[in-house]
Amino acid sequence: MTINIRPMVVNDKPALMRILRNTPEFKPFEVVVAGELIDDYLENPASDYFHLIAESGSDLLGYICYGPTPLTDGTWDVYWMAVDHNRQGQGIGGRLLEAAEAKMVDAEARLIIIETSTTPSYEKTQRFYLSHNYEIIATIPDFYAPGDGKLILQKRF
Amino acid sequence: MTINIRPMVVNDKPALMRILRNTPEFKPFEVVVAGELIDDYLENPASDYFHLIAESGSDLLGYICYGPTPLTDGTWDVYWMAVDHNRQGQGIGGRLLEAAEAKMVDAEARLIIIETSTTPSYEKTQRFYLSHNYEIIATIPDFYAPGDGKLILQKRF
């Protein structure tokens, strides 16, 4: 399978929303917020929410959303990433993350921050980022909800 | 001095912007962002950025901005607080913080988060929150800029 990474365009949105809705870790209101960031990127030329997609032929496989962290100089955030539920474990997430990292470093990122959940359903996500040389810098128990804490990971350049 | 705490109204804005501009810890772009949150609150009835002001007679002494943390259930943030540079050390910040905490607890806050800077110019701010029973839960070095880390404080209810 040849994976191609490119900036998102308007026509990608329906397939991406299907991927988001079929991602069991995402709550419905999280899918709404992810959709709002996609719209901001597609409609606002000055958007600070950059989106890359992964495709193979005409199949959309996943996407990543990242951008500069407000009020910082050189810190960037990976806000969302999703890979088609049926195409996981094929290196698509890694390709998306590496492409986004290259763009951020080109834009003089010193520090990349990823915030995720401490719940067991996100263990695979945590392992993914640790395997890509992110390290846990903080944990805030019960941040998202009782029993659902925030894990903050970082990678420095 | 009798300190009165009340919700912000449109006529408060010019005096608040003067206080923000005269606060030496705030960088110009931070004053711009604080002003945008004030405008959101004054112009948007559904704003999630609540603002309280402290006054004595007709003197505006300071303000606090707080709101529910997006994507969380029961976590709230204190986003900004400023007290007139000439009226510090008179308990105004404490009155603002206690009033905001009472409002947040009424709204079923479980957890209040405050993010501030690790730089020496914010040592007084750190001591203020520690004295109000906030505790440091995380530090992210170089988050805002090289040498300017983020300190995350929490208080649980």
C-alpha cells in the first residue's frame, strides 16, 4: 500500500467525518469539536489549525490536526489524529505524525505537546506516542471527567 | 475600603484595559488576548468567559476571568486576573478569586486549574495561589518561550 500525505481539501470532509464518527474512543461532542477545527481550516485562510490527510489511491485513511499553541513562542500542539478503524496497525498514524512533525520543525517548533486521556481506551494511543519518542511530562487526574485524567506528552527539538 | 464584587459591564472596559496595560507582567499580545475575552463576554450572551470586577466606590480595582474548560465535565479555568498596580497587597485579588470560586462551585466545578509562568516575575502570583490552597500539579519547562515554563496549579472541590 502506498500512503500519500497531503493538506486536507474541502472534498475530504465527508470521509473524515465518517472516520471520526467510527472511532470508538471519541465521544460525540469531541467529534463535533474536531469537525469545527476542520471547518476553521477549510474556511479561514488564516487558520492556525493545520490539517494533513493520509490517502491510498482514492481511499482516505486518516488525518492529523496540529498548530501553534496560543500565547507561546515555538510550542506547537497536536490537537487530533484519527485513522480509519479498519486500517489501524498499518503505519498510517506514524506517517501522519512524522509529516506533521516535519512541518512543525520547518516552522521552528521547539516543543510539541500532545494531550490525551489516561483511560484504558487510550492505552494504545499512549503507546503510539511513546514509541515515537514523546515522553510523559504531566498527569492531571480527573481532568476530563471523574476517572478520566489528562496525560501531557512532549517532544523537544 | 469597602470592596464590591460584581459582573463586568461594558462601561468597565476602558478602566480594565488601563489596568491590564499597566500590569508589568503582561506582554502586549497577552493584553490583546485578555481584551478579546472581555469583548467575547460583553458581546456574546453565550460566552464561556465569565468576568467579575472589583470596585471601591467608583474606582475599578481589578478583575478576574474564568470559565468551564472545553471538553471537560466539571473542570474550570481561571484564565486571567489583574489588580490595579497601585492597589496590590490590599486583598483585592483574594476577594476576586474567592468570588469566582464560589460561582464555579455553584456551577458544580470539581476541579479548578490555573496556568501561570515559571519566571521570577510571576513568583508573587505563584505565592498568591499557593496561599489560596492551590497546589502545583505540573511544570512544563520552556512552554511559553525558552526559559519561560508553564506552571499548572489545581484546587479540587
